[in-house]
Amino acid sequence: MSSSIWIQAAVENVWQAITEEQALSQWYAPGSTWDIPKLAEGEKMTFTLMPNDHNQLADPLPMQLTIQQVKKYEIFSFYLEVPETVIAMSLAEQDNGTTVSFNMQGYDASLANLKALLEGDDIPHQS
């Protein structure tokens, strides 16, 4: 099962929003930070989940992720510890916009945030 959403934005803009540190911090667990030294397969990046109402964390939780696949304007995927737990975001140009899909369920709030960010609306899910 997967989560997906159609966004009225060019695939280039969507790609930027799913692969750049500043943009990711706005829509994927807003307020949490990303450190992506090099956007390339096999490289390490760090996602730091900040405490919020939903996760009951007392302190920021840094997670080191390994980039599995980077195919410009098509797919960006990474995993936490083992390749079997990969999170993949796929892009497809469709109806003068872009459909973004996660390879698993549970990302509806994040996708709604991404859509709002790219379409110029307020971010609906702040934590």
C-alpha cells in the first residue's frame, strides 16, 4: 500500500522540495531538521526528529539515513538501518502537475503539507 497526492506544480519544483534540506524541514515533520551533505546513492544523511505533541520525545532524536536511490525528477529513496525498511518517494508528471507517492501508508499528513508548500498555502499539519 502507498500514499500519494497530486500537486499543481512542475516536477522540477517538487523534486527540489523533496531533496533539499530547508524544504524538507518545512513539510516532513515540520520543525525537524535534515542534513544532506551529498545527494547521491550510498551517502549518509541525518534527520533529526524534534519533540512534539505526537511523538512524546523529551529530546531531539537524530537518525542517520542511507540514501538508496537518487533518480532526478523520478525517485528519492533512503533507509534507516536496513535496506528492507526503505522509504521511497516517486514523482510522475500528470495533468499539468506532479503526483508524489510514498511506497507505504501513513504519509498523508506529510503529503498534504508538501502540496500546501508547493501550491502556496499554509502548512496544515505542523507537527
